[in-house]
Amino acid sequence: MRTYRELFRTPEFLPFFTTVSVQVAAQTATGLALGTLVYASTGSPLLSALAMFGPSLAQVAGALTLLSAADRLPPRATLTGLALLFALGTGVQAVPGLPLWALFAVLLGLGVASSLGGGVRYGLLNEILPERGFLLGRSVLNMSVGTMQILGFAVGGVLVTALSARGTLLVGAGLYAVAAALARFGLTARPPRATGRASVRETWRTNAVLWSSAPRRSVYLALWVPNGLVVGCESLYIAYAPAHAGLLFACGALGMLAGDTLVGRFVPGRWRARLGSPLRLLLAAPYLVFALNPALPVAVVAVVLASVGFSASLLLQERLMALTPKELSGHALGLSSSGMLAMQGVGAAVAGSVAQLTSPATGMAAVAALSLAVTLALAPGLRAGRAGRAGQGPGSPGRLHGDGSPPTKETTPS
């Protein structure tokens, strides 16, 4: 599957795509509104960054307790219920006079729930599309995220000005309700991918199975840490340029859209392995210019270039699926998503803390340098994992487990 026409002709992909797009628009607009609301009331770069990205920290709790349910719940009902939960939670955040601690409590609760949503959502994508369509489908979803973020930040900025931050939150709650309706009436009812009872113990057991493979560990770390630190740079846009934060967010989404389009649709398979390392370095390197406190035009160019580097995640996710048994795909992708989002929260906390002690520009440059250092440190493990799989065919045991072992009851959920 190499064309967009083939992709959108696949049954159920269009309603799935639309549901995800609407949810991203809601998340983007409400995130900007929350960051603006908290910064206006506290003047704190750290709290503003945590308001936008702090809920991602709660993904750790979800990844350690809920992920075994990602393959054991019916996808349509779960996605519908989660969208309704987010609509309710966002509506609560819009209540006038809501204490700051209560606002953050709701954020953390939604963060825990969203860890389950990532596993269910991308596990379902793996069912809707044939194996060779996963990269193209995932890239189109990433392109949708970029487009919806451009629109969400642009429209969200207008809504914050016209309706206030709380009014924008109510609009976001309405969008989540629309996403719930799209999931309920657009997707087919499917049984769970795995049988057995979801539990904290099963979540830990499957996490241990996924983490036991050295090639998978390298991929997970490369997906989580450098990206999370760069999102820490993004979390300081409001503090760096309060009047132009929406523009910086939109330009970042534009760069991500361009990168995902090129890698997902136009880069041939033989070039993907070669592009991985340069793209991972591109993700952080342009942010080093913020050490010079650049003017807005230079900052915009740096943000666009760096965001192209996010497309490296597509290649890493494709490799992760090649290393994972199909019956664990939802859990594996949920762990990937939760880890990425959790590290985004860590990145926002680190960047916000540095900015609190120095300046937003210094905070951005510092976490970018740290991201580059981590990328370079992980490079040998990624090269070793790729070399270890050379010559393996699609049906080989190494393709399933990444460690050369055949499937056993101990490595599959009951």
C-alpha cells in the first residue's frame, strides 16, 4: 500500500482518521487555552508548561496499571467512552473560580485515562490496515495531527482572544463530544484482540516481556527521551513569546506535517534506515540557536526545521511493529505512546525549571543540547538492533520477538 487513494479506500480508515483528527483539534485548542489561563493567573513559565504538557506525566501511572486492557477491551466502545470522559473533564476545567489544584487534578486524571486510549487507538489502526499499510497510515495520522495542530493553535488563539480561555475550553469539550459520536457511529464493533482479564499484574508482565528485548528497548528509548526533551522546548513558547506563541506552535506543526508527508509517502524503503539518524539529530539541533535569544523570524525557521525531525518517530514505530507479536501490538503501541507523552511531561518540567532559574531561551537551548546528547548515546544500540535483524524474513522468529526466540505462552497474553 503506497498511495493515499488505496489508504482511504480501506474500510473504516476514513471514520477512524476523522475521529482522531477531531480529538487532536480539541486537545490542541484546550491545551493552548489552559496554558494561557495558567500563565495569566500565575506568571510562571513552569506552571504554564505543566498545564499544557504536565498531564503527560500521568501517562506513567496509566502505562503501569491500565495498558493490559488495551488489547482486552472492545475498541469502539472504549474510544467512545474515553472521548466522552475528556468532554466532561474539559467542561469541568472551564468552571469559573476552579482552584488551580483542582484544575491540575483533572488534568492528571485525564492523563492517566489517555494512556489507555493510545494503545486502543493504534492497536485498532493495526487491525484496520494491512501490515504494509501501517507506515503510510501512521504517517497520514501524523500529518493530520500536524494539520489539526496548525488549525487548532491558530483558531485556538483567536478563540482565546474572542471568547476567553474558559470559552475555548467549552468549545474543546464540544469537539470531544463530536469525536465520541464519530467513533460510535463510524467504527465497526470489534471483539478485543486478546482474551483474558486485564489487571495491573498482567500490565506489568507484558511490559516486562516487551522490555526484555534489547532491540525493543533501544527503540523505546529513542522514541521517548529525545522527543520528550524537544517538546520541553515547545512548552516554553508561551513564556518566550507570549504574543506569538500560537504562531510558533503552528509553525512547529507545519514542520512536522512536512516531515511526515515526505517520510511516509515519498521516501523509498531502502532510504529509511539511512535517514533515521540524521532526522533524530535534526529534531534538536536547530533549538541550539535559542541560546542567542533570536528574533522571531529566526525562531520560526528553527522551529520549522526541528519539527521535521519528528518524522524519525515513524521509522522507529515501523521498527517496533517488526519486533513485536501482533497480539501485543496494542499494548506495545500504547506503551510507546504513554512513554513518549510521559517524557514530554518530564521535558516540560525540566525546561520550565531551567527557564524559571534563567530564561525561557536558555531553557530551550539547554534541553535541546541534552536531547542531542541522548540521541548520540542511543545510536550504537539502534545500529546493533538493525544489524541483528539483517536477513530475517517477514515470518522469522526474530521479526516477532527481536531476540531470536519463538512464540511461547510466556510471551503472549492469556
